[in-house]
Amino acid sequence: MPLSEDLKELYQKVILDHSRSPRNQGQFSADSCVHIHSDNPSCGDEIDLYIRFNEDGSISDIKFEGQGCAISQASASMMTEKVKGIPRQEVLQLIQDLQHTVLGNGEVRSSGTLGELQLLEGIQKFPQRIKCALLGWRGLERALYSAKLT
């Protein structure tokens, strides 16, 4: 479904806001978190995620550092705001729904919980940027599967 002019403008504002003023930038000490590095060799974007988990597997805190285009950095910033405190299974569902939204395929089960992430639907018009938008999210997914949770 094509974005309306109002949604295009909102998409641009949100991406610019998060890329110019990223949320949750930084890192934790290596012994207190799971660290995941993700990169996109085709464009040079990089994201390092630092994630602390609660005993129940939910994300207690998350930070990122990175370099790259506005979309990769904004998407990572949006991600860090969205996933704090969410149970592991819900984060996995959110990742899947976001991928379906960005790729324009599959059923989105929790579109109501995507919030401003729904605006990333606009990436469909720029296929070369899809990997950029999903870079941090794919790293988060790897972290969720690799974390040693009790």
C-alpha cells in the first residue's frame, strides 16, 4: 500500500530525528552484557549492540554504537526504544512483523504494537536500503538466540 504524503513526511521526520539524535547510544562493559556486531559489507554500515537480559529473558537494557546511513542508525535507535522490557518471544514476533513490514510480504500479526516502526514500511520503495533498515534487528535476533539465559 503506497504511503500518503502525510505519512511520507512523518517517515522523513522520524528517520531524521532518530539519525540526528539517536537514542540509547553507547555501550556496557563486556562482562555485563551480550555484545553482537553486525555489518553490511555492500554499503559499509555497522552496528554494535550491547544487550542486558533479565532472568526471564526480557531485555532489561540495550545500547548501540554504529556508523552508516541515516536509515540503519535511525532503525537501530528506534529498536532500542521499542524492545526494552519486552519478553523474548514478543521481541522475536516484533522482529518478524517488522521484517514483513519492511519487505512488504507476509502477515503482520502485531501491527498495533509496531508504533512508529510501522513508518519503516516506506523502505519498500528503496530496496537497496532494506538491509540497512534491518541490520540492527538481525543482530538483535542473533543475540536472542545466542544469549545464555537461565
